[in-house]
Amino acid sequence: MSINPLAQELNAIIKSGNSHLMEMLSKTGRRLFFPKGILTQSAEARQKAYDKFNATIGIATENLHTMHLPSVMKSIQGLRTSDTLTYAPSFGIPGLRQAWKDAMIKKNPTLKDKQISLPIVTNGITHGISVFADMFLDPDDVLIFPDKMWGNNILIMSVRRDAEINHYPLFSSAGGFNIAGFEKTVRMHAHNNYKVIVFLNFPNNPTGYTPTEAEGQKIVDILTKVAEEGTNVIAVTDDAYFGLRYEDTPLKESLFAHLCNRHPRMLAVKLDGATKEMFVWGLRVGFITYNTMVDGDPIPFYEALERKTAGDIRGSISNASHLSQSIVLRAMLHPDELDREREKNILILKSRANKIKEILADRKYDDAWEMYPFNSGYFMCLKMKTVNAETLRVHLLDKYRVGTISINPTDLRIAFSCVDEENLQELFDTIFMGIKDLEAQKA
């Protein structure tokens, strides 16, 4: 199939800025473009026909205002119909994209002097992963994840895109991030492939672990060395739970900030969102941001990459919710208030995390499970010593009406984010009782 001239134009800009990126793009990614059809013509009309007749886009207006139903708008206080009911651009609304970029740099000072793309708005981080997969994954491409990972990645990238997922053990025998296992797995696949894609999800789902500053630097150094040795590296930071840290030792900044501008053969991709950072899960507002080393002016290079990304969004969901984006942007325009409110919630979660560690210090649990390290995020995991995790999950649900998640035959995930602190002792005692029930049945 021939490549559209608009895609060829974007490819030429990208190749001129960094030829290695053309090797990283998938077949779909090389063919993607943002159409100059209805959307472009409508954008031109909004600029020049704003006070006359703009008969370009499929919405209804009345007296130059967005037509609406009062019964709908009465549930939306303080926002205009034009900011809530109309279509948003496939790139996302410009004000939100810039506000998110500014906030990202504020939270990650290492980014201050580095050129990154303007974030593209996605329909949550899940959609952002899917957009990334369209852009960069071909069948049988190699993906590297820890053995503790979010299961939906399998559906998105292995089932839908037919990529090959490979694992390394997340934790070392000493209990921290498994640097040796990580490096061994990355190097093994880099030796056999021209491109490797490494997903870095911290705080980790399901374990709630974030590497220390020293561990994070080693991760960056390993990936940089692999790129220097001639393999294209796509390093994806899944920062869904960014900022939810409960100890002093975990990374303060996203690994994305440290991966930027490391080598021409390395592409850093940041997936993040308001979803968890702002406690607005159902609004489905995520972002995808890029960095690599660029020859010449980086602005047209990143604009070309953004146009391909927006083309993928245009060709799937058209655009993310305008209402959701406007709500998030409105909150971000008052950063001091937003930070105070967010910090209050984080302190509640931190108190729960500390309470769990206090509870599980009781030696009575020692023969039942092992607690994986956790220092951040929404979750913690227990490794069962005597029973099957799925059998336990079902038993807890049936007998005690307690819900947990079994990750594999040994691991049980507990979302302490949705259990009040005063109920944590009862929760773990109930899990313990469930284990004793199953042990008695086997006896």
C-alpha cells in the first residue's frame, strides 16, 4: 500500500531530525498522518468565519452559540457549552496541553532545559498505551516488562498488536529493584533485535514499588549503554501513579526526565495523566509526550511526531472528551489550591501505607505470606507461602465478602487506596483467617 503524501512529508521531517526514529516507528506509524480534510478546513473557518456563516463541522448552533439541552447543561456548572459539548481537537485542547507540560517541568526540574514534545491528550493512559502501540509496535517486536505487571498490557500490546512480551524478576533477593536481572534481559534481547521497547511502570502496579534514586540512575545508564552499542531503545515510562510516594528513598522525578537527551538511538516516551494524579479516574484524561536527540530545530520534528499521534487518535476515537479536558484545565489554573488538595489526599494514602507496615510487622503472619516491598502508589502485594492465591481470592469473596486480586498462583494484590485506615487490621486478619481455612481443608 502506498504512503499518503502527508505521511511522506512527516516522515521526511522526522528522518531529517533523527533517522533512527524512522527505524523505531511501526509500519502503521510510518503511514500515519493528520488529515487536511474537514478538521483543517473547520479550523480555518473558525479563524475567519467566526462572525458570519461557519457551515463546516457537524455540530448544531443557534445565534452563533452551541445548541444544547438545558436539562444537560444544568448538571455542568460554570463552564460554557463551547468548552463542554463541542468536539475537542484530536491533539487535545491547546490550553490543557501547555498547562500539563508546564506542570510536568515543575514536578520534574531535570526537564527544565530539555526539549520535549507538547503532550498529546489521550482518553486516559490505557488509550495512551494503545496509541503508543499503534505508533511503534509491529508483530513480534520485543517488549520488556517486570514479572509484576498490569495485565491489560497483554491485551493492548500482545493480543492486539502481536508483540512479544518478555519478563525479568522485579525484585532482587535483597529486596530492591533487580538491576542484574533487568540488565541481563535487556542485553539479551538487544543482542538479537534492532529495537527493544522497555516499559518502566513506577510506582509499579501491582506491587506499589518505586526504585530508589540510585536504582533509577542504574536503569538509565543500562539503557543508554545499550543504545550506544547500536540497538534502538524505546523507553516508556508509565507514570500512572506519579507523585504518590510515601517514603524519602523512591525517585522524586519520573525516569522520563533522566532518560531525555541520552542518545540518538533512544526515544523516551512519557505516559501519564490526570486520572490518578488528580483523583479523576472516570474523566479519562491522559497524555503522551516524547523526547529524543534531534539534529537541527526540534520544533518541526516534534510537531511531525505530534501530528502522527493525533492522526492515530483521529482514526480511532476522534478526540478525548472536551468536558473532561475543560474540568482538568480549570482545576490546573489554580495550582496552589490544587496542590493543597492533592497533598491532603496523598497524606491519607501515606498514613494507610504506614499502617499496613505496622500491621504486617506482627510475626503471626510470617508463615502465611511474604510482603513484597512497597513505598508508593495504590497497591501492595503479598506472596502466599501455603495456599494458591486464586483459591484464596475466591474463598475470601465467598465466605467473608472481601475482595482482592490474584495476580498469579502466589501473589495477592491489595488496593489499600480504597480501604480506610481503621479497616486495615480487619482486612489483613480476614485474609489470614482465609489462609487458615484453606490450610485446614488440606490437612
